[in-house]
Amino acid sequence: VEGSLSVTCADGPLEMKADDFVFFPPGYSHELESSDAKLVIYEKQFVQNAKRTIPAFHASRTSEKPNLDTPGEIFKLVKCLPLEEEYDFNIHIMDFDPGEFLNIKEVHFNQHGLLLLEGQGVYRLGDKWYPVQAGDAIWMGPFVPQWYGALGKKRSRYILYKDTYRHPG
């Protein structure tokens, strides 16, 4: 999120800065080194898929990923990992300009969580409303109705973890 990070791994040394991200597959040897980095790290147990394939190492910048089409919505959405079954989760970056909001109250069968990186807004979970600001984290269970609206004078950005290609049970 901030600062710089040196990564040593089989795919070569990487120098990472804000906006960069990396995915390490299960069992992938790597070392991280920094004196000033503030990071968001998602660590989860790998769940083998029916094809018994393993996801590949992946590194990129969110600014190099395309904004995905979100019919009926006005926010910007970037998915960081490849949209392949081997990746049983994905990381999304969602940007909302001031006053933008989710057009509908969403309900997902998969659990997910987010960290508000910039800005502020209001988040609805079930029938409760929560004011949120940069640094706040939210975990959403399956089938919990949710909605977000950006408040303030600058963009809201959050990073979202979501299970994909995985049975909700």
C-alpha cells in the first residue's frame, strides 16, 4: 500500500511500490524485504479444484489491469488475478467518486471482506448502517445484504477479497 518492497523468488527479483501486487501459489518459495512498506497481505489455505491444477505466480500493477464492465453501475472495478478456476479467490479494487454508490443492495453466496484504502462512506450490512473511513475493514458472510455509498470530497477506494470457483459450504 505504501513504501517499497523487495521480493526474491524463482520468477526473479521484483521491486514493488504502491499499486503493485503479487500472488504466490501454494508451496512457492519467496522472501519479502522492506524497511518502510505498509502492506495488505491475504493469506489463505489453498483448496484443490476438481481439475487438480495449481494457480501460477502472478505479479502486476492495478493501473495495468482494465476496468471491467459493470452494467448499470458507475463505480470502477479491477480484478487483480486471472479469471481462471485455478484461482479459487480474487482480489478486486473498487473506486467510487464522491456521491457514487452501488445501484442495488447486493447479496452474494460467497463470503468476502474489504479494507477501505481511501476516502469515506457508509456501508450497509443486513439492516444496519456503518460509517466507514480509510483503514476500516469489513467482513461479509454469505447471503448478507450489502450496499455502499461514497461520501466526502475525494474518491473512495477499497480492496476486496472474494471466494470464487468455490462451493459456499
